[in-house]
Amino acid sequence: MDIKKISEFLTPALWLAGGLVMLATIANAAPDPNFHIYIAYGQSNMEGNATNFDKNVDGKEHPRVKMFATTSCSNLGRPTVGEMYPAVPPMFKCNQGLSPADWFGRHMADSLPDVTIGIIPVAQGGTSIRLFDPDDYKAYIASAADWLKSGVKAYGNDGNAMGRIIEVAKKAQEKGVIKGIIFHQGETDGGMSNWEQIVKKTYEYMLAQLGLKAEETPFVAGEMVDGGSCAGFNSRVHNLSKYIVNFGVASSKGYGSKGDGLHFTVEGYRGMGQRYAQEMLKLINVAPVDPEPQTPFKGEALAIPGKIEVEDFDIPGKGRNEDGSTNDSYGDDSENHGDSDYRKDTGVDLYKKATGIAAGYNTTGDWLEWTVNVAEAGDYTAAASVATEGEGAFTLSIDGKSIGEFTVTGSSYDDFTEVKQKVTLPAGKHILRLDVTQQYFDIDYFKFEKDCADCGTKIADVRLNMPTEAENFRLFDMNGTYLGVVRATGKAELRKNAASLVKRGGSYMAKSMSGRTMMIQVAK
């Protein structure tokens, strides 16, 4: 809650009493029962060994998946242990990679649309289960190799990984409810006769320390890499069912190693995340969501050449595919700012205009998709009917491949004009996508016509109102923090060059040396 906003409606006489009461209420707020938290622990395959993950797919934030930092990673923008941050890889340590916990959280959120998922990630590559034994970890670390002694210090100078789990979990319980535990470990312990008993001990220790009940806290363990060096250990993983009653196994069938016999590929981590979620959903008596693709709003793909009304974007599908892709057909905040009843359930901001229904309040990061059927491959004139007060921008893509960047300029949201550009389209059925790269503008329709006689140059580039020669721009994040200087000619080059300066994709402000300021969207 914004204290400045509180001050606007509290009189000076009531400020002290009213403000203190409100602050006390905020501080003592009960945990949210719809914030489900899961502990994820183990060794390298849980820690995340795939550093070559796709930042545009795996690194994309899910709005309802969070993590509680267990390591201090200033380089990732999460410096404080115990604080909550967006759950994007690497979650476990500052320089690791993609983990099954990443996609476990996303699949759980997709299957529980009214729930936010939180992850508590603690793992150490190459470790024995002994690291998590509260009575044995000191002796284990003392006898370990130097690289492991160094690695576990991410969880404190004493390397107490289980202690870090409990410390962060207790803070997390102030915000939500711990619902389960996922686990991947065993590659190091092939010769350990009492491995199952120690895993059981670590599970029961967490239950006792956090006030949890076994019947309400499922435990899901994952198999080793399919066909890998430790595949024989899978029988030991299944054997845990004799020691932990509320138990499930995430199968690794079909997910082989990246070539070292030990670690999953990127696709394997995504798929294992889904399988962990499917097992957890069974144990909490929730049916997993089977993926269903998006479908055309009017039943058939929209024809090109032809006119596409923007409000006829696809009906979203369900769930998430094994490659990590969603079946959504639009991205917009849940609040509907529009005044039209047409498709009001979607939350997309549709307005009644003199020209018909238009999509407005287009903020940076919003997107829409349509299933289209292109009659013939070749060059087309793409025309978009748009209106704004100032300047906005968007891109069009086909099946994820950009076909054009458009800039919108104007002085009224009621004055619609067409911006045009030459585009090249492949024949057949495809997904046409609009991504808002600079807010705000309204858009009514698209038209695609064969030939492009008036598009000798990209009209969108002509309308950029930028110099034809390279210019220096100072780059700032949305908090006003100065990041450095970027040199570019035109907005497209500016966005591209800015990507090498920033750590994460998102919205940034660019200020030219001549005094012009613009917002740009940078992809990473």
C-alpha cells in the first residue's frame, strides 16, 4: 500500500492514529491461502545444469510464479535472502541454469488459475544427501572436496543448506502456505546403503521445523536421466515409496542426457518440470490441465489477402506444451479498461469507436494473435488503422518471425489513419502476432493486399522522426537509473544495441543528446 496515497485521504488529525492502525494491519496480514509454496531441493539436476536455455522462452516471467531467494544474487537483481522475486532462471544460484523447478512452477500455475505459486530453491551440484542431514552436514562438508566446500557457502558460511531451507521457508510462511516438496538427488549416492532412510529423515525434519503434516505435504522425487550413467538408481528412487507415504515419482522416460550421461537437456528440464507438476497435482487431488491449442474466434482462419478486425483475436487454448510454449492468444492485464461488451470476458481493452470496435490502452508488452490463412506466398501491403495522441509502436510477426516494425503518430485517439509497410508472407495457415513495443495507441484493423507499389521503403522507419545518421542515446531503466550510452540510427537499431547493455528484457527510456526522449522495448 502506498503511504503517500494514504496521506491524501487521512486528515492531519487522523494521520497518526489511522496510519498506525493501517500499518499494523498490513504487518499482521494473514498468509494468503491461494499462495501455494513448494520447496525444491537436491543436487545438480535440481540446481539447473542447462545454462543454454532460451531467455525468450524459459526466461519469460510468469505473473503468478514467484521465488524466495535463498542466495544473494545482485547480478540478477535479487540481492536479499528471504525476499520474494519473479521466478526466472537461474533460481538456485547466481550463475546456474534452467531447473525442473522453473517449469514445475509454471505448469502448477497453469493448472491452478486462481493460485500463485512460490518456489524455495536450495540445491548443490555433486552433493550427497548427507548435505541436507541436519546431524551430519558438518562432518560431510569437512571431508568434501574444495569445490563443494566453496559451493555450499552460497547458503551461508557454514554451508548449512537445510538451515537455509528452514530459514527462508519460515519467512515464506508469512505470505503463503507450503503445499509440497520436490526433490532430485542420488547420482552421487549410488553406493550409499541407507540413502532412502536419510531422504526420509530430511523430509520429516522439514515437516517438524515448519509445522507441516505429512498427509498435507506431498513429496515428489524425480528419476535420473533416461538411459544415463545413473539410470540404475531409479529403482532406489521408487523405493522411497516404502518410507514416505504421500509420495510420487516424476518419470524421466524419453529425456536423455545432454551428452555427459548425467544431466538433462533444456527440453528435458522443461519436460521434467511438467511431470513433477502432474505428479504433485495428483497428490493434491487436482486434475492436470491437458494442453489445448488456441483456435480462431470465428471458427476458421482469417483470410489473407483480406481485412482482419483486431477484436477477432483467437480464443485462447489451455495449459502449457512440453516445449514450454503456452496456448494463450493474447497478453493483457486482467483489468478491462474498455467500454465495449464485445469479448469482455477476456480483459482485452476494446472500445466503441466511430469506425467500429478498436483495441485501446495498448501498453508496452501487450500482445494479440490471430490464426490466418495466406492464399499465396509473396509480398503484401500490410496496412494498420491506428490512432494516438503522441507516438506508439508495435511489431508484427508470423509464427514468431518478425515481418515488420510500425510507428504510430497522431494528435487524437479518434483520428484513425493507416500506416503501411511492405511485408513478405509464407503461404498457408500461420499465427499472426502483434506485440506492443511502445505505449499508447488504438488499433482498429489490419488489411493485407497483394503488391506494394507505395512501399518502396519501410514506411514505419520513415515515420520514426529520428536522424538518418548515428546518434548517441543515454539509456535509463524505468526507475530512472542510468545504464550507459548506446549509439544507433533509428529505433530498431537502438533496441538491438541496447540489448547488449542491459541484463534483462523490458521497457527502457532512451534520451538523445539533442534532448529527445522515447520509450523502447528491449528483448533478451
